[in-house]
Amino acid sequence: MKLSELAILTGGTIETGNGDTEIMGAAGLDIAGPQDVTFIANPKYTPQIAATNAGAIFVAKEAQINREDIAVVRTDDAYVAYTMALRAFHPDPPVTSGIHPSAVIGENSKVADDAQIGANVVIGDSCEIESGVRLFPNVTVYDGVSIGKGTVLHSGVSIRENCQIGAKCIIHNNTTIGSDGFGFARTPEKKWLKIPQVGHVVIEDDVEIGSNSSIDCPSVGESRIKTGTRIDNLVQIGHSCSIGEDSLICAQTGLAGSSEIGDRVILAGQVGIAGHLKVGDDASITAKSATSHDVDEGAVVSGIPAFENRDWLRSTAAFRRIGEYAKIIRKLEKRVSELEEELKK
Amino acid sequence: MKLSELAILTGGTIETGNGDTEIMGAAGLDIAGPQDVTFIANPKYTPQIAATNAGAIFVAKEAQINREDIAVVRTDDAYVAYTMALRAFHPDPPVTSGIHPSAVIGENSKVADDAQIGANVVIGDSCEIESGVRLFPNVTVYDGVSIGKGTVLHSGVSIRENCQIGAKCIIHNNTTIGSDGFGFARTPEKKWLKIPQVGHVVIEDDVEIGSNSSIDCPSVGESRIKTGTRIDNLVQIGHSCSIGEDSLICAQTGLAGSSEIGDRVILAGQVGIAGHLKVGDDASITAKSATSHDVDEGAVVSGIPAFENRDWLRSTAAFRRIGEYAKIIRKLEKRVSELEEELKK
Amino acid sequence: MKLSELAILTGGTIETGNGDTEIMGAAGLDIAGPQDVTFIANPKYTPQIAATNAGAIFVAKEAQINREDIAVVRTDDAYVAYTMALRAFHPDPPVTSGIHPSAVIGENSKVADDAQIGANVVIGDSCEIESGVRLFPNVTVYDGVSIGKGTVLHSGVSIRENCQIGAKCIIHNNTTIGSDGFGFARTPEKKWLKIPQVGHVVIEDDVEIGSNSSIDCPSVGESRIKTGTRIDNLVQIGHSCSIGEDSLICAQTGLAGSSEIGDRVILAGQVGIAGHLKVGDDASITAKSATSHDVDEGAVVSGIPAFENRDWLRSTAAFRRIGEYAKIIRKLEKRVSELEEELKK
């Protein structure tokens, strides 16, 4: 691809360098070669510019590059431009349409002619698999499931009965969608009576879910993951939860049942959310934190239980010294008692 | 089902309303329609009674319902009665007995005539699969495994060599039973020498295990999950653990090796239990907590490391203000020094 | 095996007992019978020696055994000797070479004649499966993967495109190697634009990975797990991470992207490591801790965020009493104010 084409594709403008230069790939500052485009987004990495072998670089409005041998493409957001370039150099592999002879397809299921159904895939009854869907080997789809255009399910994924998967989703290996919610009524004899879990999960369009994650169905109704949301590996989403649009849920985070997460929420790694809560739009919960209360729109919270991040930072700094403070307090008590004695005299 | 039949089934008594009314389903206050029965268990939801469209409602002894158009069924426990109704409306699907032609069954394995063995299931040698068992597609059962009457294994489940699964269990998708315990001896050269893990896992009757969980086998002997226990998704049970009866282990909880959990214990989400511990009967550990010590019978503990929940609540409340306290302590030190100076004069 | 042979095998010396005694197995003090060898490594278990039925015992240099009926084998490390004995009594099962007729093998893939390829295994194109490899049923291997001599992949494992697995590795059930790293660029419209993840994972020789774990591939380049490292169940390793040799990563630990873990590092259960960090050789992070900073070589750290373990122990002890301290501080404030008033008079 010519540099000039790349600039058009990414909405950038060539500031220095020849638009006819051939660019063959995109890579980080440390790996990029003379035919690669790289980027600088974080000023922390500015010193690496002196040493990079890249042929071209995406830079944001304010950045200065002191290398005359590197073509400079100025953009609004260098990281987004770099991602667009990387996507252009690594397009999705073509769909190899057809059903592998070892795949098993149930009754009354429709599979689009140009879908790709891998070896040993099992699809139940009354399913609908749309155009361009790719099911990798050993995927299991239960009865009554629909899978929208262009969605990819990787090997080992299980989609349980009646779940609806939208278009252009990616679900990575060994993830389970629609297993039974963890719902039991405790009898007077302290036994756990299973509450039937006959609802289903709806995954809207353009959702990506990592490997080995679990998204449960509810007793009645639905659990829903909205358009544009990204979920990482080993994540637990309990029954009846709803996750808004364009949210980011990092690895090993867990949601108990019936919580409602807003749009553009960020839950960092290993976060916990108790049941029946609301997390407002644009809120963030930092890594390893857990909340048992609602979180306001736009809030950033931390800790177990979580509270305002700024206060938490101050508390954790003090926490390191509470052993010390305890000593000081005991000394102060003694000194005050002595003063009191002294004054009584 | 007639309301009168439902009352008999759930052990309730019709207080108002016609016993001949047809009830077609059970649902929550917000979703239920005129032919559904609903319930009120938590007084928090009392305001929703005014707006519900339900035709009938289960209520506990003490509750008052001010809606003459809704049939009232009084019961000991409204939530248990509702669950019983939901179970009556959603019975387990019938077993479709037979072995799918793509399934592979090893030598000397017995599969009951009325078991359901799905597509691409693989069963090893010398296994015993009892009556009414349902193995969904892509389940793998290693050699020497027994699976008791009416148990369900969902797609992607792996049962390792010689494990014993009881009757009426449900194991959800992609869960692993009997993978090797994490046991190594460290050599003088600081290498980890694998300790053979040749024990097995015993799951007793009526146990439910969520999706993507791991229960390890021990080096010798057994790991055991007792009757009536419920385990959620993404749970880790280390080698040689024993979990008592009717316990509840919520998502993403992890147990290191050789711990012994009592009966009716509740481990909330993301809890951690160190190795070689005892957690007494009826104890609870709250979400995101971890214990490195034994927990007494009936105790409720919290925190990392965990201690008595009541104290932990007080400590976490104070934790939010320790930055503030640190300031006060420093000021007090100064004031006390000034007083001491003053008195010396 | 004769006791004398066992002594030679484990590098021990028979102190008391007949070298011709037949030893049939190895087991813990509480389980071992007259034909078993047992061990004592932790003085805590010394009282159990009086009651054991073992026929022989491995003991370290300093330990004393007051049982004349038990053969004593003195060794440098009783636990390592016991492990070596257990390994001798439980050798790896023989490889049953051959490709099951239900397995599906892609184009241009080489499978060694003496590899064992189980039922319903699917291997992609251009793979290389070396001698003595055992793939259990329902394993999926994508295109371009290599698997080294003697490696075992258990049922449900997925190896994604172009990953390299070394020799003598063991990967337990339902684990995913090489799923896409969790990398997105946020657009000005606050959408998450997927960064192509076209790198791969390299697992070196003699690595063991537990069940239901996820190891992601990077956008470009590699994620690497070095020789001799042991990884437990439900572990998350993000894109571009590197784990050194002979490290131990316990269950439910998670690493965000681009972190570099040294050699012989121990990460206990449920630990979290933020992105772009370095954890030095021989460092340990205790259970349930999380670090957002680099960790020095040999350091032992704890807490969220983690700091020196010794200090953390002191802080957590004081934490239990901070409610109390808060009260004392308030009282001290009052007493100091009173003293100040008094002195003003």
C-alpha cells in the first residue's frame, strides 16, 4: 500500500516523506522495519523514536519528530490510525463456505450456503445460522439458537438453548453462553431447591467475548450484552444481567445476578459486582475492586468495598503505615495521661 | 393447572380467589400476567404489588395484600412455593434415549438403554453410564468413570479417569472434573518435580456444578463433593478437598488443596481458601474475602485475611477515613508536644 | 521394588530395615500400609509417625524416628525422595499410537507414526505433531501449530493458529492457548476498534498448564512461557506476556498484557498483575494480592496494591483494630482540647 493511500485510509495528512513509498506492514517502534509504519501516542516512548527503523510514523497533532528519514503522517489519534493500518494489513481471513462432513446438524435448522461449519461441530434443532458465519471445530450449538451474519465462534464454544447471537460477533474458545443461572430457593430443611432457568441470553451485534468465559441465562426473561461491548477471558456474567453498549469488561471479572451495567463502562481485571446493582454510564471500577452498592454515572471507584478512587488512593497510602500510626496513638495516649496527671498536681 | 392444585402442590392455602382459576405459569411481579402466579418474599418489593398484572400471588404468613383482584395463596415460604410452581410449569425435558452414531464408546463400557448419548460424545473404556443419563454433544468421559442415574453433563464437559459422578447431578458446559492436582516437589536445583496425581474425584448425588469450573483430583485418594451442594461457574477446587452437604460455592471462588468445607457453608463470589484448612458447618465467607485460617462453625467472616464480619464492617468504614486520621494524629502529636513544652516552663 | 532399589533410585541410604523388603507403593502417613513407603518432611506431622502403618519412611538428615518396625531411609529431602518413589510406582501410561478414525487432519500436516490422536480430535492444516504426542478426544488444533515430542493435550484443549508447544508439556482439559489478546483502540466516538491479534504463543519444553486456563496471543510477536514453569487452573495470561523458567502460577491468577515475569517466581492463588510490569527473578506475590508496580528480584509482596509482605502483615493486624483506633483518636482530641483549655486558664 502506498503511503498516500494509507494516509487517506486513516484520515491523516503526510507532513514529510514521499506519498509513493510502499508500506508493507504496521508494527511498534521497537519492531518496525523500513517498510513498516509505526506510531507514537504516549510521550513516554518518545526516546524510542531516535532508534526506530520504521519507514513511516503516525503522530498526533502536537508531537514533534526529529527524524528526517522517517515519513510523518499527522492524525487526530495516532493509536487509532495505527490500528486502522494494522487492520488494513491483516484483513479477516476469507470464509471457506461449506459444512464439514463430520458436522452434525439437527432438524429444521437453516444454515446459510456461505457459512463455514467446521469439523465435529454439532448444531441442534430449529437453529438459524446466517450468511458468513464461521463455526470452528468442536463448537456445540443447542436447539433454537440464532447466529447473525459474519459472527465467528471458536472451537469449544457452547451456545445453550434459545440464545440469540447477533451479527459480527467474535466468541473465543471454550466460552459458554447460556448455562443455567445460579438460582436456588433455600427450603426450611436448608436444602437448595433449583429454580428452573428457562430464560435465554441475547448477545447483540459487534460484541467480542474472550476464551473460557461464562454468561448465564436467567430463570425467566433474558440476560443481554449490548452492541459494541468487549468482554475478556474467564469472565462471569450472572443471570438476568444487562451490559450496556461499548463497555469493556476485563479478565476474571465477575457479576452476580440481575445487575445493570451502563454504556461505556470499564470494569478492570478481577472486579466483582454484587447482585441487583446499577453501574452508571461511563463509570469505571479499577482492578481487583468489588462493589456492593450502585455506582454513579462517570464515577471512578476502587477498593473492597469500592469507594471514590481518589479517596481510596489516600487510604491505601495511609494503610501501609497504620502499624506505625497504632504505635504513635499508644504513645500519645500515654503522653496525654501524663499531662493530665501533671496538671492535677 | 388449577389454582387449587397449585395450592396443594406447594403446601399453601387459598385465602382469596377462586380455586378453579387456570394458572399457566409463574413469573416475577414485574413480568407476570393475569394467568401467572407471582410471589412476594422481600418487603422491599411491596410497592410493586399495586402495579402487578399477576392473577395470583404466593405470600408468607405475615404479609398483607391490598388487591382484591389477585388470588392470594398463603404459604410458609413464598419464595419456595414460587420455585415449586415454576418447577411444575417447567419440568425437566424428556430423555431422548439412544446413542448418536457419531459417538465413540470404548471397550467394556456399559451404557444404559435409556441413556441419551449426544453427537461426538467420547466415552473411554470400562465406564458405566446409568439409566436416564444425558450426555450432550462433545462431552469427553475418560476410562473407568461411572455416572449415576439421571445425571446431565452439558457439552464440552470432561470427566477424567476413574472419577465417580453420582445420580441426579447437573454439570454445565466446559467444566473439568478430575484434572491433575497442582502438586510439585521443589528440588534442590529449584525445579518443580511433578507429583503423580493418580487419585480421583467423587461427586455425590444431587450436586450441580456451573460452567467452566475445575475440580482437581489428588495425588492419592479422593477429592469429594457431597450431596446437595451447588457450585457456580469458574470455580477452582484443588486436590484432596472435601466439600460438605448442601453448601453453596459462588462464582470464581478458589480452594487450594486439602481443605475441608463443612455442611451448609456459603462461600460468596471470588472467595479464596488457602490449603489444609477447615471451614465449619454453617459458616459463611463474604464475597471477595480470603482465609488463611480455619473458620469456626456458624461464623461469618470477611476481608483479606478474613475475620469476623461485624468487625470487618467497622474496619472498612474506618479505612475510608484513615487518610484523615493520619492528619489528625500528626496534629495531635504537635499539640501534645506544645502542651509538654508549656508545662515544662 | 526392593527397598534397596528404592534407596538407590531416590539417592537415600537405608538406616534401619531390610533392603530386601518389597515396597509396592508410596502414600502419606495416614494412608500408607505395610508395603508402602511414606515420608516425614514437616515436623508438624511427627505425632502421626507413632500411628502410621507404613513399612518404610523417607526422613531428612535431622529427623529422629522412634519406630523400630519401620524401615528408615535417610535422604537430603524426604519430600523429593517420596515424589521420586511415587513417580516410580506410577509411570506415565504407555502411548497407544495411532489416529482414531473419527479424527480429522488437515492438509500438509505431519503426524508422527507413534503419536496418539484420540477420537474427534481436529487438527488444521500445516501442523507438525511430533513423536509420542498424546491428543485426547475433542482436542482442536488450528492451522500452523507445532507440538513437540511427548507432549500431552487433554480433552477440550484448543491451540490457536501458529502456536508452538514444546516437548514434554502437559496441558489440561478445556484450556485455550492463543486466543486473541484483549486489545482495542478507543475511537473519538468512544467505540472500541479491534486491534488485529496476529501474533502467537510459544510454550517451551516441560511446561504444565492446568484446566480451563487462557493464554492469549499478542497483536504482533509472541507471548512466551519458558521451560519448567507450572501454571494452575483458571489462570489468565494476557497478550505479549513472558513468564520465565521454573515459575509457579497458582489458580485464578491473572496477568494483564505485556508483563514480564522472571525465573522461579511464585504467584499464589488469585493474584493480579497489571500491564507492562516486571516481576524480578525469585520474587513471590502472596495469595489474593495485586501489583500495579514492578516487583524487585527476590521480594515477597502482599496486598492490594502490594507492598513488602512484612509490612503488610503489620498493617493487616492493625486494620482489624482501626475502628477502635478511630475512637481513641477522637477521645484523644477531646482530652488534648481540655488540656489546652486548662492551660489557658
